[in-house]
Amino acid sequence: MAQVLEFKLPDLGEGLTEAEIVRWLVEVGDVVAIDQPVVEVETAKAMVEVPCPYGGVVTARFGAEGTELPVGAPLLTVAVGSVEPVTGDAEAGARSDADTGAGSRADADRSGGTSGNVLVGYGTGAPVARRRRVRPAPMSTPGTASRGATSPGGTSSDAPSGKAELTAAAERASAPGAALTQGPVAVISPLVRKLARQHGLDLRQIVGTGRNGLILRTDVESAISAMDEERTAEAAPAEAASVAGHVRDTAEERIPLRGVRGAVAEKLARSRREIPDATCWVDADATELMAARAAMNAADGKATEPKVSVLALLARICTAALARFPELNSRVDTEAREIVRLSGVHLGFAAQTDRGLVVPVVRDAHTRSTESIGAEIARLTEAARDGKLTPAQLTGGTFTLNNYGVFGVDGSTPIINHPEAAMLGVGRIVAKPWVHEGELAVRQVVQLSLTFDHRVCDGGTAGGFLRYVADCVEQPAVLLRSL
């Protein structure tokens, strides 16, 4: 006989506590193997395929596509020891159990006697608990028994109908001073209790239309609808008076802040709340830098060799500047009231994708050559566009380079990528009139902007960093001193 095991959303690491179901990779009735991906979820960091640690037949799925689940919530159940797919009534019953049990299982204790969720193997766990179906006792309160009586034809013989029934239910639920009915409340579903509690309804005042007077979700929703209609009718005259003579445009679109967009929003808001930032900028003549790049790419001599990008050159300049001004490669420990200087440079770079703005991180950039940094930037950019970046590739940066010049703009005031201490912004490189060697000439000019945490350094340090970067852009030979 097959054993039904429940697979819960595992801990995806990096402190993530929830994920959104993007796409189910299996259906109820499918046979899955151990570690086979069963669902694609989106976290605040990246898109992840979640493998199932059990092999068997999928008997239920919890949550539709677009649903956000917390870590530890049930994802699906698998019948282990059976290879026959679920069909017919069995599949329908499994789907019904998934719909009615998802809420209560998500609130259940997830730790008792188990080793926790694992992504490989079966792990250790306590026997799967079976839910008991509770049959409520018939309601014997005066006034409810007569309303619940049904005729042989299956319809209520004395129950009000239509809007009158909804209004009566709402009046019984909200009437001040109404006496509470004694005895147990005929409710099984915890969702029904939660719904009533959220709307301030007393379940003892509601007449259930289910079997033996069982209060169903539709009963509570009907009472809520009646209450809303009554409140709307009372508020209509006052609302009409307040908007008289004015045109109200009610057309709006609401976009939930979740996933990558939500994570970006939270991080930017936190940066503005916690970091006293300041920005300085300078225009630099990038003509020599562009000439040096062209010479590097021409020297390769092979069409198959990857070209050195402007972003890779700027990244290498940043690592050299951070070696001279380590104050900007740090973070602030607010609890300990300490500035933490970091020995290694993990360079983040802003990348725009279809899923929003992400900041992949080039690890140990201070140990890499320009060519190595360029290759890693290209690899991470491709992974970002495909939505395959892992949480580890999006975290742990110590300094960020933001090339917003690709959008055709000259300048900006970057927002620091919390908890880092600085970000260098680079505008477009464009031909402009420039005084070169005492004469007016057309040169390739770029604007550089540095936003820094004023707690870690003063303007002198920030200005020195930015001036060194500009000098390397104008005269790439300056960079040779630090190589």
C-alpha cells in the first residue's frame, strides 16, 4: 500500500521566507522521480526550479500559479510505492483535499520530530497525520431548527430567500445586544472561522445552510455582502454630497510589489531611510580610453576572441581606485556603531532584464584582470537575461558600478545598494566640444557620478576616489601604476 508523503516548500537560502509559484512542471497523476523539478518559483532574488525529494505519483498540488507561499507551506503530496497514475474520482478527490486543506496545513506545526525539508532523498519525518472529519451536532437552538428544516423536495420550507435572506443574516450577525447562542458552533473549516473573524461576524448568529445546520463559507460571504450593501446604502448620500460638482476618475491599475520588483523596492527604500548619502560628479574626457579599448580588441587578431567592453575597463579602474581608497569598500554596522572595512572587492553591476533591475556580483574582482572581469560580466549578464541567476550570484556585493549611459542619459544620482557604502554611476560617452591641450576640440566625454555613505568618509575621500577614476579614464596609462 502506497504511503502519501507531503513535500513542503524548502528553505531556498539567503534568508528568503516566501516564494511565488510561477509554473507547475507536473500535474496531479504524474509519476515523478527523486529530485525531479516539479515547480518553478520566483523569489525576491531569482527564479528557481524546486526538485521533489520523493519518487512516486503526484496526488495533490497546493496553490495555483501566481500564489505566494511561505517557506514550510505544503507544495504537493506524493504517493510513494505506487507507480499507477491517479485518474478519475481519485484525482478529483485529491484536488478537493488540496483546496480545503491548504490553509490549515500551512498553519500546522512543521517541526515535530522531523529533520526538516530536504532537496535530496527522503529525509526523516514523523508519520503523516490524518485529518479527522468532524460531524457537527445538530443545532437545537430555538429559531434555528425551524429555519433549517427542509421539505421532501430538498428545499427549505420556511427559509427567507434572495436579498431578504442576506439582510436577515447580516442583522442577526451584527445586531447590538443580540443574545449569544449557547452550545458548539457548527463550523468545520478554519477558513470560515478566519473569514468571519476578519469581518467581525459572530458565527453563533449565522444560520448554516449545510447538512445538519453546518455553516459554510457561502453563508458567511452572504452575511458579509448584506452588511456591505447596508453600509453602502447608508454612506451613499454623504458620498454623493462630497463629490458633487467633481468628476472622479476611478480607472486604476494595481501592480503587486513582490518578487524581484518587491525586493528592489524594499532595498531602495531601506537605503534612503538608513544611509545619509551624498553625490559628487565630474566630466571626463574618455577619448584615450576608447582608443585604448580599440587597440586592445585589434591586438587580439581573432574574430572569435571576446571583445573588451567599456564596462570591463571601468570595473578594473574601480578595483584599482578601491585599493587606494578602501573606505568606500566597507559597510556600517549600526548595532555595534562600527565601520567594517572589507578586504575583498565583490563588484556588483546593474543589469536591466525583462524581470526588472538586478545586480549580479563579480566575486573577488580585485584579483581579476580586465579580460577576466569582462568574461564574468558577460556570463552573469546572459544568466540574468535568462532568469537563471542564483541567490548567491545576486548577494554579497561590496561596491556597485551602474552604467546608465546605455539608456542614452548623461547623468544621475545613484541610490546606494544597501548595505554597501558607495556606487559609481556612468553616463553615455558622447562627442562634445572640449578644451584639449589649450585648443577647442571635439572629444568623447562622459559624466561620472559617485554616491557615497557620508558616515564612512568625508567629501575629501570621495572626491579623491572620483578624481582618480576620472584620471584613469582620461589617461589609461595612470592605471598601469597599480597593475
